[in-house]
Amino acid sequence: MSPRYERRQRGGGGALLLLIAAAALVVAVLAIFTDVFSGKKAPDKDTDSPAVTQPADGEPDGTGDADNTAKDPEGDQKGGQSGNGDGSTDKPAVATTKPAASNVITTDATPYQSGGVYIVGNAGYEMYNYVGSLAEKYQSTVNAVADSLSGVSNVYAMAIPLSSSITLPDSLLSDIPGSDQAQAEKDILAGMGQNIKTVPLHDALNAHRTEYIYFRTDHHWTALGAYYAYVQFCNVKGITPHDLSDYEVSQYTGFLGSFYNDGGKPQAMADDPDTVNAYHPVSSTAAMKYGSSEDSELTGGKVIFDESTAAASLKYGAFIMGDNPFTVIENPEVSNGQSCIVVKESFGNAFVPFLVDHYQTVYVVDYRYYGGSVSALAKAKGVTDVLFVNNLSAIRGSYQMGKLAGVK
């Protein structure tokens, strides 16, 4: 591993205590590392995503969320509930409440590895290794799209950090095997060409690290984490983001995601599941449809779908009804003539609802399932912006980057 990707300890309060106890901390860290990871090593650099279940043959790998894909009306997940297409939200019968404000992880429990997940009490974390060749492939694909759309659309790119770089307690930061994600983000964005506007997120998310911005039982960020990324995007684009107080929030309790399932279903997580807090677009008349492509017959859906009765592992499907190849959201309350394409994997699902209030049309392409060309779609629709919304784990995945290159 290159020295610049070695994990660096995050600074924080108690500097005087740290200085006084420096020698003791060195000994403690070595002892913890030896005890916790005896006989273990960081994932191989070519591993696509060690923290999620490997798919069956023929299924996309690397995100562990294929079950979140919205089903056809005859299916058993969304069914006829999604077919009316009469608006952006599916309001639950219960009153909405204020989302949780804190995600402070305690370190009383002994950390351990299980199924590729680093577990601390009731929270899981994904281990990350920077893969230079795949980072270059991400840069090459985004650059190719941006160059093709020069003079047509603005292209934005981000590289979303994982919770292991943000909410993992300082005392354990140096223990988990892996690469420095702050440095990885900098290098990935530095390789973007002059036709790309980059959206740095690591420092912005780190400023909110004690808030509920990542799930504990799942590898995704929460909608609050996605909101802070949306604010950063607005800053780069030069528009004013909505305040959190502008949104209605629905809560779907009892979420047990990928870390829970891939980490051996720890009892501590089962006893304290996550809550999916979903922020509804301010625009109440925005309408969503989804399908296999822009030329296919589209099914009416919901920007925020009521997952209150969904299985524990499926509640992240509240955001744009999961992972569909192609989604379009029309907002009649916006008349600025602007439209965008979001090129994403599952992290983008929680990000999209915040864009609805700024564009007349939002197109969403999940590159793992989409069979068309993003550049061709942007030209055909005359879109204003193209946003690449991808997390660091996907960017180091050979399967994912191969699929992304296939839709440029």
C-alpha cells in the first residue's frame, strides 16, 4: 500500500490528554490490533465490496441491494400501490416525527470482524482499499462523458466516503484495516478533467460526524448524510439549498441492513435497529415513473415510498423505490427550464429526492442495470446537468466500473 493511502488518525478534542498519554496509546493500539485482528488482513485490493453479500451467478455485485429494486405491479414488494403515479409521496397513516439527531457510537464493546464487516457494538463498518487502476477507470469514464457533452451539459462528480472514514470512533480509526478515504477522494477528484465540476464531500460530512448521517446496520448513508452532500452540490452549482426545516419527514423503523445480514446478524444490532428517515420533496405535485429504459413503458411510482410495513432489510427502498434502470421525475412547480441526469448506484437513491425541487425533470440512471448511453440521453433530452453520484466502495469495484464504462 502506498504511504499516502495509509490511514491517518483524525484530530479532535482532548489534545493535551493525547499528548500526555501518547506512549500508552501506541501500546494500546498495537495490543488491540493484535488481539482483534490476529490472523486477519485487509481485503485483497481486487475485492469489489467485502461488506455485502456476494450475488448469485448473473446478478450485479458490489452493493448488496438488488432486493430494493421496485417490483412490477404483479410483484410482491411494491405491487399495485405504486401504479397510480399521482404524485411524489406515499404518506403513511401515522404522523411523521422529527428524525433522530445523534449517531454517537460507544466503544465499550470489543471490536471484531465478521463476514467482512468490522463490528463495534451495535454498529458495522466497511473496510476500504484504494485501487488505483479502478479509480482511473472512473475518472476516464466521467471525463469521456464530460468531453462528449462539452457545450451541452454541465457534468458534476463526487466520490462518497464510507462510514468507516466518518463515524468510526477516533479511538478505533487506526485499527480497522484499509486506506485513507480522505486522500482517496482527493486523488479521484483531482483526476477529473476541465469539463467536470467536482463536489468534495469528506470534510463536509466529517463536520457532521456525530449526527445520524450513516446507518449502523447498513452500508448506506442516511438521508441526512445525503442532505449534507446535496448542500455541497448546491454550493458548487451556485444555487440555494432548502433548509432541513422545509421538509416533511417520514420515519420507517426496524431497518436491519447489509451489515446486519453480512455480519452474522449480531444481537446488538437486532436489539437496536436503524430508522430510515425520508425527507419528502417540498414540491407536492412532482410525479415519478420508472422502467427498464427511456423508451420502455414506464410504471408510476413514488419519490418517497411508504416502507413502514416492508421487511426489515428492504426499508432503504423508501427512496425512489429502490434500484431501477431508468427513472424520471417531473416537477410542474419548477419552471426554470433545467433538467438533470443522475448516474448512480444505491447511494444515489437517498440523494435524488433533494434535487426534485430544483429541476423541471430529473432523470435517474442506475448504471448497473441501464442499457443505454448517458451521453446520448443527455443530448436527446437537452439536459442542463449530469451528476455522477458514486461511493468509494463502488469506485474500487471492477464489476461496477465496468458497468459504468458501458453506459457512457
